[in-house]
Amino acid sequence: SHLAWIVTFTFLKETNPTGFTFASAFRRLLPCGSSSDRKGEDDTDVVQTQVVPMRSLLTSQVVLSTATYALLSLIDISYRAIQPVFYAEPRSLGGLGLPPSAIGTAMALLGLGNGVFQIAFFARLVKWWGVRKCYLIGIACAIPIFALFPIMSAVVHYEDRGQSLASLDTSTDEYEISVVLIALVALQLVLTVVRNLCYGSVFIYITAAAGIIPAPSLKSTHTEPPVSSSSSSATCVPSPSSSAPSLSTKLGDGSSKLAKRHRAATPSKGGRKTLGAVNGIAQMIVSIMRCIGPYCASSLYAKGLAWEYGKEAGEIITDADPAVDGSEGIWNRLGGLFVYMVLISICVGTLVVGSRLPVVPWKPEEEEEALSEDEPEEER
């Protein structure tokens, strides 16, 4: 955390200055300095800081991008809650029975591979496929990720069918996982890396949704020039806009096109003022999802084990029996798969919501006008 703070403070630049600096904070705390200086600083802060109404932030674009981000976080946190538990679960319960060292190695390889993949390929994939397709492909990868859990459990039961479960000791380091299970775990980790394409894509949509929100209107803090009461004719100081012809008047249509191009290259003022608020709304919803996800996923996972093995979740770890054969065993097995069916259905719903995202992220109106006027010139 200290390294991240140093990197942020040293290399990143504030794109939405509010007038607050560390120096101004110390000057306000210390008694030194005249009251006029402090008053001037306060006035500057008031002019630069604008409060955006909450109602103006909840546009359809913001709601859609926030919903896709929230569903993605729910899928991700549910997967992260089940994954280490399944890897460490005893083989008698359908888990892999891996030692903590092996689980830590798998998680380390996942983090390293994810960082290298995102840096090396995310920008290229967005350029080739588009933002929406990257998001939908990532969410689609979550379906086989959850489906691999019961598949690996079935492989474990098949491998242990000819062995005595009583003599199987999964707590020792002498146990070696089979090649088939290694391949399935590797496939799951690779799909997890591809699924993380969703995060970069959804952040692009959130930034674009904040950029098309109109900037709040500024209330002028300047007073009108004083009118002379001694003379019968009122004289006012002309404004800068009326004292001289504008640059676009002198240069004609070429200057207006140049100005539109400049506005297209410059970030929208509304986006800069509302990006923090939109991100705050999104992070608030995502935080709620990250609280609900682990509780629901782990509870359904434990309850599924209880349904499958016919005992309470707390008793399963100490004394587990295989599923009963016959129709009762089928229903017990379906109970064990209930958590995966719920998570896969959430993935399908997320695909439906994500399909409503535009192929090209939203753009401010002035940028669209500038780009539309540049198209005929490029064609010529």
C-alpha cells in the first residue's frame, strides 16, 4: 500500500483539480497568514468545486454500466469464495484435497499470468474485437469456469472408485494429483485470466457514461459593471465577447471546424466533474455485491454438500459418506450442484444485460459532431 501511494503521488497527475493542496491544508491549520489570504483561498475553492445533483447522475448509461460492473463483481467474488475451498476440500467430498502450498502456488501463477496477459493483450484485443465483445467473451468464460467444479468432482469420484476411501489420506504432502485433474485446473485458471478482460472493458463504459453527462451550469460570481448615476446615459464596460470579433468570425468556417476538432480532442468538462461521482456510485453498488456474494456462495456450497451427503455441513468434514445410489442419490447429487446452477444462471443473466451495451462506448455530442464533419474530408 505504501508503494502504491508513492507511485500515485509521484507519477499520476490530477485531471480534476479542486483547489485543494497539501500546502493549503497546512496553511488553514496554522494560525499564520492574514484572514484575507485565507478568504481568497476559500473563494477559489468555492468557484472550482461544483456539486452535481444525484438525479442528473442516474442516467440510463450510468445505470447500465453500473449494473454490468455489479454483476461482474458478484460473479468474481463468488468464484473466489468457492475456489480455494474446493481445492482444499477432501477427496471424499468431491474436492481436490490439495495442500495449502499447492493452492498458494496455483493462486500465485494465476496472479502472475493475469497481470502479464492484461498488459500484453488487453489493448490489442479491444482493438480487434471491440469493448463489448471483450466483455461478453469474459462473462461467457465464467460459465465453463463454474461447470469445471462438478466435472473435477466427478473425475475425483471416478479415480477413487477402485480405492478405499478410509485409507486415503489427503492431508499429507505425498499425495500427487492426476494429470487429468492438473489439466482441468490449468484450464480453469486460463479461463479465469480471460474472464478478467471484463474489468478493463467495464471501466471503459463507466468512464464513457460519465463523459456524456452534461456539466453543471456555472453561476456567475462576477457582478455587473457599475452604472453611473450622475449622467443621464448609462455607460457599461463592454464584455470581452462584444469588444472584438471572435476568431471564428475572422477565419470563417475553417476556424469553427478547428475548434470542433479541439473540443473532440479535449475531455468533456462534464466527464471530468462527474467521473468521481459516477465511480463512487459504481463502487458503492459493487461493495454491496462483494458483501452479499461470499455469504451466499459459501452458504449454498456448504448446504449443497449437506444435501448431497445427507448430513449437516459441520459433520461432513469429520465423517463423510458417498451419495446414496438410486433416485435418492440423484436428488442428492442435484442438491450438491445447486450452487453451480445458480452461479451459471447469474452468468447467463449478465450476458443478457451486457448485450445491451453499445458496440462503441458513448461519446459526447461535440465529439460526434467533430468526427462526423471530419469523415467527408477524409473520404476526399
